[in-house]
Amino acid sequence: MAEELEEKKELEEEESTEEEESKGGFLKLLMTLVIVVVILGALAGGAWLGYTMFFTGGEAAAGAGNDDGADEVELYDPENPPGVIEFGEPFLIRLRREEGIMRSDVYLKVNISLEVLDQETQQEMEKNKAIMSRISDTIISHLASKFPSEVENQKWSRLKSELMELINEQFPERYKIQRLNFKEFLTQPR
């Protein structure tokens, strides 16, 4: 009888050990799955952050949308096309140096076209050298006051808005710029 009790105790101990091992195995599996999910989540978050910072210029990461309206898509009306003012040569502008960061100058080469109310307005503005000179001076002066970090891709809509505002405040309603387009935009250190 004593032997039977010892066998029962041994059996119970083995069963409890097996239960603990199966619980421990399940816990280990659960813990491993949690760790894998956390690591995959961190990798996915890092991939998203890397993509938004390097390929979209940080707009999505910063939550910065295009809320200034400068690049809203406007429908083209073939019945009443806008006039388009184009400058013969692109502007070549030396940007401001960012102290402590750069030792060489950075140049901006930008080619801009301006859409105005209609083709008649375009012809009037292009014939008037004073108007064209003021527009060119405004573009050059404003862009030359910028640091290279202020003219990155994600900031183009802001630059367009600023330039349009600066140009439009100099002229009556008839000569207001409706849209500003970058045809070429290149920065390069020298």
C-alpha cells in the first residue's frame, strides 16, 4: 500500500510537472510571439518614418499637408486659357549659408512660369519692361534670402505662395499672378 501511495505521488508529480512544462512552453511561445510582433511593429514604423523623411521630404511624418492651397489642382478651361509668362533663362541664385553646417556656397537654378488672367494680360505684362523687371527682382531677392534647407522639395508650395504674394502685392488686380509653376528647380553646392 505504501508503494501504491508512492507511485500515485510520483504519477501526480509527473503530471503536475508535465502541466507546468506545457504551461511554460505555452508562455514561452506567447512571449516569443509578442516579441516578434513588437519588433515587426518597430521595423514597420521605422520603414514608414524613413520613407516619409527621405522620399517625401518629411511632410507625412510631420503631419504637414498642403494646407496653403498653392498646389491645389485647378481645372484647365480651354475656352478661356490663362496667359503664361515665361522667362528666357532660368534664374541662378546663390542661397544663404547656414552657419556651422556648410563651408561652400549652394546655388539654386530655378526656371519659373507665371499664369495670369488671360493671354491679353500676358502680352501687356511682357511688353512692359518695368513689370518684368520687378517680377524678376522679387523672385531673385526672395530666393536669395533663403537657406538651402528652406528650398527643399517639401517646401515648394510654401515658396510658391510666398513668391506669388510678394509679386501680387506690387500690381493691380488685372496683373495678379494666378499660378506660379516651377519648370526646373535644382540646388547644387559649388
